[in-house]
Amino acid sequence: MLKRLLNFKIIPFIGLVTVRIISATYRIKMINPEIEKNVFKRGQIPIYASWHQRFFPGITLFARRNPISIMISRSRDGELISRIAHVLGWYPVRGSSSKGGSQALRKIKKLIQKGYKVGHIVDGPRGPLGMVKPGLLLIAQATGMPIIPVIVSAEKKWVFKSWDRFMLPKPFSRVIIRFSDEMCIPRKLSPSDFEEKRAQIENTFKKLYNETDAIWSNADTIRRLFKS
């Protein structure tokens, strides 16, 4: 009983408070918000895509885009993450490429039909870091909705020794959240074309992260961004 209370109530609550307190200190600058707005204007639903390493700064920001769903693995760690995500305002859908992926994909398709937006970690749940898994393309194919890369970069951060080199921006750090050009995936692709598209998206993500991280080395650009 005590263990259940701890896992279901106390730990998610502590996680919620911690995330909200730290996130509230960030100085966030959004870049290219019109990309997201244009998708909504067309009556479509965006699939927000990000590396596992960088999802923390956006976890409360994107929860405000209710209703929003996210696929989380059926692992033991995924159970705790799922509960914290739910408390924060997300709708967790349990499954991954290794277990329960087909059921999760069908669930997400139904949620999109109801107006739910989608957040997706492209290299989860176990990496390798930056490797775009097929799930991102499959969601886009099944739903016909565009992928919007969400590129997060922090001026000051801690980097952990996990498989994803998880990045936690330090309190009061300046943070960039950059939307990049939407990506549309044809519903039908041959296996070779699918792999070519997957690799292309993976390379695009790496380029976008490198470009965005490089902003912190340009003092004039930083001043201009955070003045506007």
C-alpha cells in the first residue's frame, strides 16, 4: 500500500513541483512560432518532435497546448515518467518500437482525430542519441499530419552521464525553443524510400541542433534575440 502510494501519488507530485519550479525560472525565446501557427490555420495537428536529451524545457510549455498526447514506453521507468507526464497535463500513450508500438499508434491516430496534438521523442526510449526511430514516420503516415522539429538549446546546463547525455538547463538560464520547417511523410513509401526519408530527417535534426547550439557563441545574436 505504501509503495503504491509512493509510486502513484507522492513521486509524481514531487516531480510535478520540481519541474514547474525549475521551468518557471527559464528565460525562453521562441524562434519561428509562425511555423506552428500555419499548421493550425490549415486545420491540421502538429506532431512535435524532439531528441530525448532536450525534452525537459518544453515539458511544461507544451503541456499548455492541451489536449496533447505522447508515446511513452512500457518499461518500469516509463511507468513513472508516464505518471509525471499525466500530472503535468499530457495524455500518455504507452508503447514503443520494441513493445506495444502498433496499439499505441492506433491510439494516437484516434486521439488526433479528436483534436489532440502529439509530442514525440524521436530517439526514445533507449537511443542511440539522435537516431530517429521509425515511429516518428509511422505516426505521420498513419495520421497524415506534419512533423514539426522542436529544437531546444540552453545557454547554461547540466549534462548527465546517461545514454542520451540528458541536458537539464540550469535555473535562470536563457533557453531557445526553435520550430523548424514542417516535414510531411507520404502515406506510402517503399522500404528503401522509407529508410532514405528516415535518414534524411535524422541528419536534418543533427544539423538543426548544431546550428541552434552555435547561437550561444554569437553575443550580438543573443542580445538581439532576447531583446525582442
